[in-house]
Amino acid sequence: MQRDFLVESYTYDQTLNGTWRASKLTMSALDGEQASEASKDCVKLWLPAGTVMNWASGTRTLRNNCVQFYWPERWYMLSAFYNEDKLIHTYANIIRPATIQLDRLSYVNLELSTLVKPDMSYEILTQAEFDFLAETLHYDEETRISALMALRTLTSSIQRSIGLYTVVPHHLDLPNLQVSSS
């Protein structure tokens, strides 16, 4: 399976923070996914265990399978991690809306994230980092407000166990995972 989709993560001051290659999944590639408003316009990327991720702090290799979910107009993205085919947890990261092109995607990571378990329990992980960087890098008012509103959307969706998290399957059908040809 060729990984022909480039992902670039930037900091608020436009410093390139990370890059990796992924495979774009077809719309129906995630078996059991419920068709919902949450999956509309969603770009799903497959990063198998062993995927090399190049970060400003060094190169790391993914230990687990991962499916990433991006939306063109939303201030968040999801990274669901799997032990083989079973969901371990999902990171929900607050980002500026991703720029999505045919073979690449870029986004600004605002360093505000939550860890969500399969039972929908969660923890906000990086509020202090967000507050520090918002002050240090002078996040504009729209960015601060939109980021905090996105966090509220995420936590509300978690608390209700509906909406956004219906895109994340608890099990992957690995033998039948289909990548997009475009």
C-alpha cells in the first residue's frame, strides 16, 4: 500500500513542526461506520504501525495503527489509535481548519488536545500548553475563541456519546481496508 498523501503540521507562527505520509481511505473503507453528518466532507487517512513521523524534535515511528480524521472547515481533527484492529484511544486535537488538497493536507496545531477512551471517558491534556502558547505566540482573538469553542464541541460530543465520535470505529476490518486511488 503506497502512502502518497503528505500531511504537514505547523505551529501558529508557521514553523513546520511535523510531516508524515499516509494513505487516503475511501469513503466506505471503515467497516461499520455509521453514515452521519459527522462524516460529511471528512478526509480519512491510514497510518499503519511503523509509519515514520518527522517532527521538529526528532523522527518517531508509530507503534500502533492509526486513522486520522480531518474536516475542511472544522477547528479539530481526530487520531484514533488501534492495537492491530481494536481501538485503544483517540486524540482530539484543536487545530486551525486544515487546508486540504488532492495529495496533501496542512494544518496549524494549537496545542490543545483531549484523550478519549473507547468507553467515552476523556481527559483534557494540554490546556496549560495552549494557554502558554496563546500568550507567547500572540494568538489572535478569533483563534483563541474558535479553539475554545471547538474544545467545547468535542467535550459535548464525548459527554453525549453522539455525533462526532460516530466516525471512529471501535474495530477495523484490516483485510478489507481500501485506500483511495486519488
